[in-house]
Amino acid sequence: MEKMARVTTALGGNTITGRTMFCHLDAPANAISVCRDAAQVVVAGRNIFKIYSIDEDQFVEKLNLRVGRKPSLNFSCADVVWHQMDENLLATAATNGVVVTWNLGKPSRNKQDQLFTEHKRTVNKVCFHPTEVYMLLSGSQDGYMKCFDLRKKDSVSTFSGQSESVRDVQFSIRDYFTFAATFENGNVQLWDIRRPDRYERMFTAHNGPVFCCDWHPEDRGWLATGGRDKMVKVWDMNTNRAKEIYCVQTIASVARVKWRPECKHHIATCSMMVDHNIYVWDVRRPFIPSAMFEEHKDVTTGIVWRHLHDPYFLLSGSKDSTLYQHIFKDASQPIDRANPEGLCYSLFGDLAFAAKESLISSDSNRKPYIGDRRHPIFFKRKMDPTEQFEYISSSSTLSVFETDLESGSMDWFVRTAKQYALAGRPLAELCDHNAKVAKELDRDQVAQTWTMLRIIYSSPGTVPSANLNHSLGKGSTSLPLMNSFNLKDIPPGIGNESRLERSKGESRSENILMDSSSTLINNDENEETEGSDVPADYLLGDVEGDEDELYMMDHENPHAEEQEYILPQEAFPLRHEIVDNPSALDHLQDKADSPHVSGNEAETVSLTPVESFSLISISHSLYENRLPPDFFSPIVRDVLLFYAEQGDVQMAVSVLIVLGDRIRKAIDEQTQEHWYTSYIDLLQRFQLWNVSNEVIKLSTCRAINCLNQASTTLHINCSNCKRPMSNKGWICDRCRQCASMCAVCHHVVKGLFVWCQGCSHGGHLQHIMKWLETSSHCPAGCGHLCEYT
Amino acid sequence: MEEREGEVRWDGLCSRDAGTRGAALENVRQAVLRRTAEISPAEEDPSPESSQGRSASATARGRLNEMLARLLMLSKRCPFRDVREKSESILSSVQELGIRIPRPLGHGPSRFIPEKEILQVGNEDARMHTFADSFAALGHLDNITLVMVFHPQYLESFLKTQHYLLQMDGPLPLHYRHYIGIMAAARHQCSYLVNLHVNDFLHVGGDPKWLNGLENAPHKLQNLGELNKILAHQPWLITKEHIERLLKTEEHSWSLAELIHAVVLLTHYHSLASFTFGCGISPEIHCEGGHTFRLPSVSNYCICDVTNGNHGVDEMHVSPTGSISTTESFCEVEALMEKMKQLQECRDEEEASQEEMATRFEREKRESMFVCCSEDEESAPTRDVSRHFEDTSYGYKGFSRHGMHVPTFRVQDYSWEDHGYSLVNRLYPDVGQLIDEKFHIAYNLTYNTMAMHKDVDTSTLRRAIWNYIHCMFGIRYDDYDYGEINQLLDRSFKVYIKTVVCTPEKTTKRMYDSFWRQFKHSEKVHVNLLLIEARMQAELLYALRAITHYMT
């Protein structure tokens, strides 16, 4: 309560002052109502019925209307209303169906005036006529509305809603004869007080009960309704059909709505369950409340503006047994806390970004991307600047960035995964091969990394350890903001920032490679894989015919020895972030190297004006003395961490596998396991089952290793007798026949066996494929329409 | 899908397309005949087979029997004529091969209601399409559906809700849902529902070990046991501490959404158990106890047949007392109608004071404790269902009787429409709507008939029943005069209501017969619908109020 404000408003003679304050009631309140002069408030509930005067600093209890030894149910109020013409007159609706009027002018302690016991069920609402002193309206659970003349003992007229309970009744403020009633079944009816036989008009306003309604104090045609369906709707009743003009979606069922005085579009609401706050909405801005009062600890049951013409004071009663006066200055403004930027991906990788206009134009570092965007969409919305409490300009910009399909593809990932060699050959060869693969894919940095790894680790005897001159560019950490705007090439389906960055300039972005030796190995293993790991999803095996070509690493060998000396320095424009290199920075070299960006980047360079990257260059050895490979462990570790950080977990894992024990100890187990699982997950998403299985096999983490040991059983039926094959091998123990006969050539199948899950028949992969080209029925003649996926 | 032995595909039968059904039936036929062929030689010369072989053939025999029982069910209960006829022909062809086929025990879905009163499956009727819907969804028509179809409007809503709770999107995994259903039904020893859901539970891949008792289920479900117990018998004792205990245990804690789902399931099955006993639902034909392979012989009549009035011996429904009391009970109806009329017309005649009204509620509440079935009534056949819950002794206890004073629950302070609905719908979207609809339909259902009279406004009577049930749970409506209950509900009716709602397992046919003797069976089923919905709402109100308290 530090920020309590004291507000003084002058209203035609009488002044209202006050601050945010509260007082404890003895019992939960059900409803509150204010006296015409805004100086007193009445609080009613099941066990409370009191009048408080609103002083400047506090509420003061003036009168307890709940008198008598054993208060009857007549005091158990569901609603209370204070007459706006006569300050001595109150009416309450009791839960037992009685409507009671109270006359404060009575000299006795008991102010109870009249008792109407005409309703059969709980009365939900009572309402005085705004200008007529003696006219009182009630709406009850029994589906009837009754109009009472306080000078008579009984009701003057009864209106039957012809439906379930009436939840609210409200006299129109301007229309003398009209009142609105809302119903539990979602309907709103308009009645003419003179015609009790039939409603004038009826429309369905909500799905489920309409708990409340309120006529607009100024605009005679507007009626606001709130329902259990969590909506507040504003209806224009001037036309023939009630027209919904505004709709506010809240987060809980709406118990009360009250138009804010003097503010045409503002409305206060509170909810019946779960949500304890009071909101004031601008109905034209239905997504965020313009003000919010969060004082109550249980649901708010009654809200009322303190004075008919004062928009700054709101009174509220709650189930938490407190009565509050809220001052608008102390309200919290959710809009201050809202994040005014929005970012969203579409299914196809397009990205929409909305932000305040000012924010975007103030972005001095980059030129506006109007050029980049193929289909930019702008819209602006200006709010009425005269509107009060409109602190934040609401004009904003929405931009949509389209994905470039070609460059956004993840081809490089798949190809790298397939072509990388991870094991089975000497380290140097593996590195060279992988470097070549990366090079072919225009991923120079990756290729360079491989080459360096080879230099660092392989054949220490022959290769004098290269002297690595790492010159560090400074700017590479400044990527994020800039890059996030360069969205042209986002790979579909991948949404993190590092991807954004990579795809932009494939040539030098850090990617991960994989190898084809994996597929070679898989060739031998194929049968086993199919039989064990992946039950039946890819019965037509994934072995591709062209893999062997990948092994022709023709021009790789010549460089075996001198490579590190021949390598032109321009070939090393690597972006690198390693910070721990102590070697001297060679600025000259740095400069010489940096222009070497790939052509790919040249296209995109305009999009990313500031794109600095660090360089690693390898110069001729300055030091003759060899360093033990261990010396580089921290560097390599950082390299791997860097790649993983950039989202290129492929590289991290591949290097990890290739280097094996050389590096493993430098990286903690958990990180390794994390990389492995990420990479395997990626591979499986691209359906690179063989590669992923190989990675699993080659991994040294126990947790990963056991991944392909799970659920390795494949249940099959004998194609002859259709029973499950229980024993090992291919002979069915029931019919004593070989179960794995090819249905096309009738020979025993060795190697790849594919079969239909419906009829258990199958055969050689090639044969079945050929067969299915011409026929869709089972080759065994069983009549089954075979399906192979 | 790979077809495994013993799993004949039945799902094709649920299709609405006659061709698909035909194909599926043909498959079934072949499977049955194949199995029959496998078995018959083994039965003919058992000698050369090893003991292993014999046990294998015994299990094969068991599987065949399962299939035959299923076929028997189809031949009786499938809404599609072609399936019924074909199933029957398969059965008879099997019989010709010398294999014993099962026959149904009892003659109808209910032990209380003569079969001829119940809509025959196969009659061309507008209600058939409801059956077809249900059949298509479940693969069988259960007896509950067959009895509820007296009130098709309600049935539709009921099935929709149940389907949503069990099959559609929800926070709980499928096998949990069935297991919770089993837990809830077991509280009332309702073997019918337990059997039904044990099948479903296993079908969705539940662990059979859990069925050996709650202590074999995961901790999370065990924690729910306490709530289940209180909810079933003394819902007014639920406090926010109970909720907190479920939500706050570190390891096996429930999320709010899961809890709401579980609570809805629990209350649904508690009240469904009430219906099962209240209408004397007989076991499903294809479940245990619903059929026999023994040949019919005189001594073999099942008890339920006899008590049922289904059997030929006492075909006349009007029981021995009937002839004497016809006129008497005729007057009962008249008198009841007269009273209703009076209450409706001149309510203000005797204006009762507030104190009087309060006393009336208290009196009704108190009396409802003593309206109690005598304990010596034969107890329903309890089977091995008690294993699903501990502490059998913890039954319904009236509050006054044990000196406990429970503050009266005022419906005006926490009602389903205003509060409960919002909470449920918030945490388990759409279900609030479905349940709300169901309550509405049950509460407002009327045909404006009473026994032989037409154009009667039954709203006072329905409201009296509803409020009486809530009164038993301590729920008070400020705007209701509880004196009405006394005038409208006579003692035998109160006994029935009380028994069905609080201790459904003790319901007997005698109770069912002895109230409202002149009323139709459909009207008694209607009463049951009111009972179960009112009970469900009462339990829900207490549970949801506790959750609300927990949340604020």
C-alpha cells in the first residue's frame, strides 16, 4: 500500500476524496450497493447486512440491519440495492425467495418494511426503477420476474420468462418502460413493464447462464452482458436485431459487469470462480484489461462505482470478508507488464513478427528490410489519443518473413550424416574424409575443423605439430539480434536462433558432418537391424545403392603429408569463438583472410551488415617443438562446446566419436550423453535409422549404448499356418516348414526379407517390389490386399 | 496390425457398413471353425497327448469358449440384424460339430424388470440408432444401456459423457481411467461394473497385477483410495487437507487437472453403481456369470431368474401381494397426485416460520439416517471385488447418528451451476459442459405422466426426490420447504432411495417392488436416473468445494 494515492474529485458541489482502503466484515459479502450521495455503502451476505459510511480514511460501520435473536433466512441476502432516488429505501433479495424492503427512516431498531413472499425459489436480483420511487423489480430462480409497487402488499405484475431461472434484471436507464432480464439458459429478454404477457424481444447472448447485465449509462442502446462462458458482450439494441458490437474474453466466468461512469468504453468486471481480481476493460481493446485491482483474496462478489459521475472510485465486496475502496490511480496496469512483441512460426517455416513501430524504426543498426521481405504486411492501429489511461501508443507493425525453400532445406544435415565416416579407419583418414564431405557441402569452417583435428591428433611422429595461430575476431558474439531478423533462409521446422544463423550462410556456418562408412557398415547389419530394432516400419530397407561411390575419396590422399604446409591460408576463414588462445594475434593475417567469404554469403551479406567472425589461421610453424596432443584438449573441447552451442550437435558428436578416447575425458559424461541423445533424436526425425543406430553403437556412454538394446524382439507369424513363430530360426515348429520362403520365387530368403503384416506372406525385397508394381494382391495367392509401408 | 493367435478381430463388426460387417463376420466364422477343428480331435482321443498338450488344449478350449460367449452376446444384443443372425448360425454350426455352446443365464438385462418390458434389440425403433451408436463405440451393448434406453434422451447424454470420460482427450492415461472406475465400483461391491472394466482395463494394456488389489497399483492410485472411500460414503468430510495431500506429495502427486478427472470418474462410477443395484442389472452375457455352458436342467435355475420374475413360473409381474393391494396402491397414486396439486396451488396457505423451515430440514436430515434397511436383508452376492479397496467396514454413516455435527452445506453458497461448473470446465475442458447437460436432462426429464395418468406436472415430485437425496448429504436449499418431502415420499420409497444412494449393494428386489407399486418400470428407472444424478452432483459439490478451498 505504499503507493496509495489520495484523490480528490469535485463533482458538482460535493467532493469525493479518499484513498485505497478496506475494512474487515464479519462474514462473506454477496452484494454491495451505494447510497446516492456516495457517502454510504450497504453490504449484504448470508450472515451480514450492514451499512458503512465511507470516510476519507476508513469505512465506519453505521448500522447493522441484521437484528433479532435468531436471524431468519429473510436476512440471508443474495442481492441488495439502494434506491437512487430515496436514500432511506433499500431492497434485498433473500435466498429463500423473499423480497424485503427496508426503510432507514423507521425509528425502531428493526428497519424491515415490507415482505413479499411471492417467489417460490431463491431471488437472484432486485432492481429499483431509476426514476420511479415505488417501483421494484425482482428476478428469481423459479423463472419469474415480478414488479412490485411498494405502496401495495402484492406484486403488480408477473412476467414469466418461460424458461429457467432469471439471473439478473435491470431497468433501462433511459427507457422508462423497458427492462432487461438474463436467464440461465443463455437468453436475454427485453420486456415492456406494461405488457406482462409477452417479452418484446429475446436473443441468445451466451452459451450457458448469463449471470449479469448492465445498461450503458449514456448510450441508451448499449447493454453489456456477462456469462459463464467467460465472455463479456456489448449489445447494440437500437437496431431491430440485437447486434453484438464488442466482446471481451476473460479468464473465468463473469459474475458482475458495471459500466464505468464518464468513460464510454470502459467496463468493470469480476468473476465468480477462481479469479479474484477486478478488471476494468476498454471494450475496444478486448485482449488486455486496461486496469486491474488485485486486492481480494477470494472471489469478488459485488462491485459498484462509488458515484454516478465519478470514474475513479470503485467499491467491492468479496467472499474473503473484506470491503474495499479502490482508487484508479492505484490500479495495476497489465499493459505495462505485457510484452509488446510477438513472434510466431508458421507450419512452413514462415515467421511473423510484430512489435511496436517505434521499436523497429529505432533499430539504427540495420536498414529496414523492406527489401528482404517478399510479402511484408503492415498494419497500424491508432488509438484515440484523447482516451484516458492510454499510456502506451498502440501502433504496431507486423512483418511476415517467408522461408526460402531451397536454401532452408536441411539437406546438408542428411547428406553429412550419411557420408561421414566415424570409425573403422585411421584417424587421419577419417578426418580427411569428413573434411572433404564438409567441403563438398560448402561448409568450410567444418571442413577446416576436421583438418585441424587431423593435424592435432594424427601421426604425431611425422607431423610437426602445427602452430595454430588463432586470431580471434571479436564480433561473433554479436550475432543474435541482427541475425534474428535475417530470416530468409530458415530451415523449415527448426526454430532456434542458432539455426537461423547457420542457414544464412551455409558456406561458413558450422555444421556437422557424418559419414558414409556408417551406411557401409549398415549394409552388413541390415538384416539384424530390421529384425531387431525397428520392427516393421521400413520393410523396404533403406540401403541406397550409391553409397559406394562415396568411398572413392580420390584426391584426398596426395596431401597426406605436407598438407598442413601447403594449405593456403585463405582456406581458413573460420569463424571461431575460442577465447583461450594465448598465441599472438596476427592482425595482418586476419585482415588478409577475412574477405574470403563464400559466394553464398555474398548474396546474403546485405541482410547481415554486421557479420564479424573470428578467424583461425594456421601459419607456418613458429614453434618447432611438438606439443603433446593433450595440450589441445581444452581447445578441442571448446570447439565442440561451441558447435553444440550453435546447435550443430552433429559436429560435436561426430568429432567425439572420431577422436574417441583422445578427447572423451575432457568432456563430462552428462554433456556427452546430452549431445548423443540430441543427435540421435535429430537423426531419427530425418528417418536416418541406420546412421542413428551406428551412432548408438559407436557411442561410449552406457546410457546411449543400451538404447538399441531395448525392445529387440519382433514377433512374426509363420506364413504357412499363421501361428506365431515361437522358436528361433526360420523353421516353424508346428508345420515343420521353412517360414521364410519367398512367395514369388519360392526359394528360401536369405538376407532382406520383407513381409506383409496382414497375411504374413512375403519374400525377397526385390521380388516383392517388382510384384507390387503390377499387382496389389498377395503373391502367395491368399487373396489379401497386401500393404507395405 | 499383426494378427496374433486368440485375437480374432471383432472391431469390424461395429462398422455401420453392412459389407464390412459381413467380411468381419466371415473372418470370425473361419476363426471359430478353425479353432473348433483344432480342439475336437484333442477331445476325441486325449490319450496320446502329453500332459502339456492337454493343458494347451484346455487353454485353447477356454479361448474358444470366450469366443462363443462373445458370439452368444452378439446373437442377442447386436443392433444389426445381419450380425445377430449370422452369429446365431455360427453358434449352431459349432453345436453341430459336437461342441457345447453357451446359453445365457437369466433372461434380460435386469433382474428386477421383466424382459418383455424392455425394448427388444432388433425391434425397428427410432431408439435403435442410439444402440447402433453405442455399439459402434463400445463393441457391445451393455445391460445398463438396455435399461436406460427407456429414456433415450438421457441415454444419449449419458453415453456421450461416459465416452468422453473414458476414451477422449483427458489428463489421465486410459488404463488409469478404467482402474479408477474399478476402484469406485468396488467401493460398492458392484461386481457388474468391476467385471466390465476389468475387461476394458486389460484391453487398453493395463497391468493385470494391479487387479490383485490396490496395494499393487502405483502409489499415485493408492493415494486416491482415501478420497474414493470418503467420497463414496461420507463426502461431507472432504476437506482441503485431503486435496492438499493428493497434490502436494512430492513423488506421486496429482495435478489439478488429473484430480478433477479422477473425481469426475469416481463420482460417475459411484452413482453408476447405484444405478446397477437400483435397477438390478444382470451380468453381461459374455462376462463371467452371464452365461453357462451347462445344459439347461430343472435344478439349474439361477437365483436371479427366480427373483426376477423373468422366469416362466411367475410370469405375472404383479407379485403375490399384487391382487390385494391393487386398489390400495391405486389410491396411492391418486393421493400422491392430490398432494402434489395442493402443494402447487396453495403453497402460501400455511406460512411456516423460518425456524419451522429450518427444523423441517434438520428433521428430514435426521430422519433420513434412520430410514434404513434392516441389516438382515440378504446381502447381494459379493464376489471377489473387495480386493480393490481396503477397509470394507468403512461404510456410509449418517451424521447425526454418530454424534458428528456437520455444518449444513448451503447450495446457494456453492452451486453446481455457478461454481462447480466453472471449476470443472476450467481444469478439464468440455466435461463441465457434458455433465451440466446430463444434470439438466435428468432433472428436467418428464413425460407428464404418472402411472396411468397423463398430463401431470411432476415437477414438485421430482424436486422433492432430488432435494431429499441432497438432504441426505446435508445439502440444503434455502428456498425449499422440506415439509413437502414428507408429504410426497412415503416410507417405502424413502427406504429405497436411501438404500440405493447410500448402500446400493443392499438393494433387493423386494424394495424395488414395494415402492410405487402402480408405477411403470420406466418410471422407476426414471427415479433411478434422478437418484444417480443427484448423488453424483452431491459428491461433486463436496469434492469441488474442497478443491476450490484448496485453490484460494
